[in-house]
Amino acid sequence: MLNDERMYFIRNIEALKKNKSIETHVTEYEVISDAEIVGELTYGPYFFTIWEFDLKREGEERKLCLRIRKVDDQYWDSAKRAGFYHGGGISEEIVALASLFLRRRFKLGPIVREDDKPIIYGKMEKFIDKPLITWQSNLGDLSKWLELVENLDGNYHQRFILAVKLYHQAILMIEEHPDMAYLNLISAIEVLCKEAAIGEVKLADLENEKLAELINRIENEDLRRTIEQTILKREHFIGRRFVAFILDYVGKDFWATERPEYGAIKRDDLPKILKRIYDQRSNTLHNGDTFPPYIFRPPTLGAEIVPGLSITHREREWKPQDFIPHPHFFERLVNHVLKNFLTRNKSK
């Protein structure tokens, strides 16, 4: 199955058709929906059925069961940086596809049976962003911050409150959907960064060799310069502004807090790490490149970034030059930057 870019549930069907005597394993999952679901699905090695027979009020949750028979999928021996990966497996694919095609909310629950053994794996009592629940906060501290909001330059009010709302949504979902939270945190900065200074920009900054080659063929120097400037004015360079904005608003006190012994991000590495974060955002939204698997798990010993030499998941591999910070680090960074932005942009 090397270089196979098809979804896992399709690959599994083909593998079972090719070798009907191949060893398989059966896994059953609990699935929850808050809509009335009837009937059942049998599609090759997949069986999806209602599980809870009871009268339910509209909007009340009810349980279904998804059974999957599949072959072993040992991919990590051949994992590579361009390998197929979307963050889940067959069960996630079927539940997500059911939500799309039936226009209903389906939520994948725990495994309830493996082969002939009933089993439920308990949820880890750990947190992706534990600092959000650590220690206590005093409502009285809000007063000084609200005074700063009141004194914020009027030109920034709409953008700032949108950035705050995006941050708020991010921390509400960061435990269950850290990838969506990450995107919201990035967007919170994008809302504010369009005026960030990035210095002089040139055609080469577009990283489009073919365009640069075509422009350079124009012999008339004035015409060439006019076309080049017109092209550059259309480009917003949001990625560069994103990095520049954060670096501008990161204070020394951000680095003065208690740091993990392993996996701490160095201050000098922040510019290239921020570029990776924005590249991940662009690759996710434009190329379907899912966030790496480690952001979906609690960080080991509070690490800010993976301290290892590589990470593999199925047929995908990540090297240190690919790593982005754990969500709790980026959340703290965005929180810090938004507060500093508020402090520095008072009305005149």
C-alpha cells in the first residue's frame, strides 16, 4: 500500500477482496447522535446500526454501534514525510462521512469490543492545555484590563474584539478539538497583523520563479518596475506579517515564566517556529494537510515542543524541522500577545 492516497476504509475493502483468507480483527465503537436515526448499514466489512432502543425526545442523545473488520495496518516501517495522513482511521472516516451525507451530528465514542472481548478504554485524565485549569483567578483583576479596553484606540476595537472571540472559542474547544483551536488561535493573530511592518518586499519574496523569469524578460525598465510593484501591492504577505507581529509583541516576561526541563522552545528559534505554524495553517486549509498527531495528546512533562528526533503515525513521518509547538504553548503566546497589543495601543 505504499504511496496509496486513498482513504483507509477503501484500502481495507480492497485488501479483504484480494485475500479472503487474510487474518482480520473486529472492533466495535460506540457512536452518539442527537437526532433520530433508524435502519442500519452493511457496507462490505462495515456494519453501522442503532444500539439503544428507547423513546427519545428531540435533541436527546442516543447510542449507535459501528463494527469494523479490518486487516492489520503496519505502516510505520515505511513512514515518510509525504505519507498519507489525516489524523484518524477507518472509524473516524465513516463517522465523518455519515455526518456529511445524512446531515446529522455523529460523535465517535470509545471502543466497546475487540474481536470477542467486551472492553472500554478509560479516558486519560490529562489535559492538552493544563495551565488553563491550574491555580485560581480573581475576578477583581478584570478591572485593570477593562480600563485598558476602554482606552484602546478606536481604530482597533472591532478587530480586537474579534481576535478575543477567536481566542475564546479556541480555549473552549482546545481539549476536544485542538486542531480547530490551533486554527482559531492563528486567526486571532491574523485579524490584527495586517499593519505589521515587514520591510521592503521584492518579487523574489513571492517564491514564484516562473513569474520572476517572465517579468525579467521585459526590456523596458520603467514598465518592468511598474508591473512588479503592481503585483506586489496585490500580495498581503500575511505569513510574514503574522511572524513579525508576534515577534513585535512578545515581551521579555513571556520567557521569564517557569519552563519545562525537556522540550522548551528557545527564544532564538521562535521566528522559524512561527513560520512553521503559519505554514501548517496554510497547508491545512489549502492542501488538506492535517495537524501532526502529537498536538492531539497531552504533552509529556509539559513540553512546549516535541523533544524527539522523529514522530511517525501510520505512513507519515515528521522530523524536528517539521515540528510545531504543542497547543498549550501557542495558546499562552497568543494570550500574551493580545494583552501586549491592548497595553501598547491606547487612544491618543
